[in-house]
Amino acid sequence: MMSPGFARMYQQMGVPATDAAEIGPMMEQMRGTSIASGVVAVLVVVTLYVVAYVFLRKGANWARITCVVLAILSALTFLGNLFGFWLFGEWAVILTVIGIAFIIVNIAWVITAFRAPVRDWFTRSRTPMNAGPSYDPRRG
């Protein structure tokens, strides 16, 4: 149910009392839809990060670029969502702190991904994973 403060605020804005009373259930429905879509989005993004991380550990340069793109998109998305967290009432402060921390971590990752030690690690030549001890990279 909508708090009386919201009903009063909408009535002061010129919304008729009957319409103002209907806004509460609509806001609850929007909140539920927002939470559900947020959970689905988080699961998709976490899955993308896990896949990229697995290949990142194997030294795939495309995974580094994928992680950078995901970090930039995630940071921008969270930055936009910071203004909508007030819809979550008492959770707003916690979500805002988590969002700001997430943005900082993503910015740190983007900076780290292109620093010399990481860049050099991705550009070094590698021995194929199935190569035996007699493998000579000059012969392929």
C-alpha cells in the first residue's frame, strides 16, 4: 500500500484522489517487476563474467576485451540506476553503496586491464596447451 505521504504529494500535484489511491498498487507492481528483471539481468551478466573469466585465465585476449566492455557497460548501467534506487525504500542506501563500489571496481579493472604488466602477459607468445616437452615453437 502506498504511504499517505505519496498520496498527498500526488494530490498536491493535481492528481485526483481516486487516481492517487491507485498509484500505490502500480508502484508496488513496478517495484516487483523491477526486482525480477534486475535479478535476471544480474544472472545474465554474472554468467558472461564467469565465461569471460574462464577464458581470461587461459590467456585469451578477446576475454580481456570482453571484460573491459562488460565493465564499462555495467558501470554506466549502475550509474544510471543510482537515481532509481530510491524506489526500494529502506534498501536505497545499501543499493547505492553497492552500486558505487561496483562502479569503482569496474573503473579499476579497466585501468588495470591496459597497464603494462597485464598487457604484456596477454601479448607474450604461448606454447600450445597440448605440446609435449619436445615442442619447438619454430617448427610449429
